[in-house]
Amino acid sequence: MRSFSQHQKKLGKTIGLVPTMGYLHSGHISLIERAKKDCDTVVVSIYVNPTQFGPEEDYKRYPRDLERDKKLAKAAGADVLFTPSNKEIYPDGYSTYVRVEKLSEKLCGVSRPTHFRGVTTVVAKLFNIIKPDKSYFGWKDAQQLIIIKKMVEDLNLNVKVVGLPTLREKDGLAISSRNKYLSKEEREIAPILYQALQKAKKIVSSGERNVEKVLRELKKIIEEKKIKIDYLKAVNLSDFADVKRIEKNTLIAVAAWVGQTRLIDNMLIRN
Ligand code: PAF
């Protein structure tokens, strides 16, 4: 992978990287297509990164289908698939981690305390190996996107991090590999997270800025469907601190358990 990248650079070609954990869906495809538009060579990495899963989480059962991914990635414009093994990424005695402080402790970091350390470590390693000019991430994982941008800034990494909009099913459910875990009944109620966020948008555009009032309404909508909220927050996009009033760049973010599946979604108030 390293020598391929070096060769591309020598030829004066730009490299776009789409890091994934595989089981590609239309969200990933939109990232690959955009990378293809922006860059000469597109690398898609597929690696189910063990360090970003907690001990009780779904690392073992995370969906995997490399043959299907190969076809989808190629059709979307990928030039290279990088599929390292655990031994290559974390050889025996591995002991160096990248942790973006503060931001990694908020929102998902509360119930997943080691998650972002795993993400930033593997993404830093992918950046070092592949040396992309640009790398693409979805806004569905807004916290991940902001944390990676912060890591790049803090460590002076020479890569532009591009965030692209969340892709959704027709009924609004944010597309995620984990949607596969949902039973038929759970799948039917899961779009309530999106519907609640849409409701928030409506309330905010009618002039309401009080976070407590807006979130109370959202909580009611979500909990009516027997969904267990992990967190539902309105935060400042720059530091994920709770805000009292909804303003420009307030992120309304939710994580909730639909049965045994933890789903996340968010909405950014742009103006
Ligand atoms: O968003 C993901 O799929 C993963 O967190 C990533 C960025 C590929 C790191 O393993």
C-alpha cells in the first residue's frame, strides 16, 4: 500500500481515501463517488477495527462481506481496496494510541469510553500508510468527523477531511451497516429518530430556541415508541458543550437503543 501510494505521488496523482469497516451501503458509495470526482486515485480501506469496540459490543458479529464490497467499491469508482489484517495493524506488543481529549469524552464517549481512541488511532495509521490528500467521512457520525478534523489539526497531518451529508432510507432512517440487526418490528419504529429531529427543525423554525422545551418534545416522541434513549442533546458543534439556547451550529444529537441495536442520528442547525 505504501509503495503504491508513493508511486501515485511520483506520478503527480492525488489520492482520496474512504475509510470504512466494510459491509458497504449507499452512504459509503456516495463518499467513494465524491472521492472519485475530487481525486485521481481512490483508495477504500475495509477494516473492522477491534480497538473501537467495547468488550460487550458487536465486534464479532459486525457484518462482513468482502466479495460484495469489492464489487460495490469498484462500481462506485474505487481503484484500490486496502484490507489489512489485525496482525498488520496491531502486531503483538502494539502500544501506541491517539486520543483526542475532551471531545472524545462527550456524547457517544460517555457510554463508549474507548471508542474514539480506537477510531483516531486507526484513522491516523491509515493516513500514515496511505498518505491521502483528502479523506471522506459521513455526517451521520458527526462526532467522529469533528474529532478526526481536530486530530488532523492538532497533529499537523497533511490531509483534508471532507464531511458529506447523511444518506437516508425513504422513510428517513439514517443508513448504517447496523440497521441490518433490526427485526422487522424494530425497523418499522427506527425512523422515529429522524422524525423527532424533523420535528425539532419545525419547532426551531417556528421561533422556539429554548433547548429544554425542544428536547422535552423530542423525548416524548421517541419514548412513545419504546425506544431507550442513551442521550439526546443539543450541543455546540465546536466543543460538544451543552447549550441552553438553539443557535447557529447547534448540533442536536441522539443515540438510542432500538431493541439490542444502538442507533445514532443528528441534525445541525445551520442558521
Ligand atoms: O466510520 C467508520 O466506519 C469507522 O469508524 C472508521 C472511520 C472506518 C474507522 O474504523
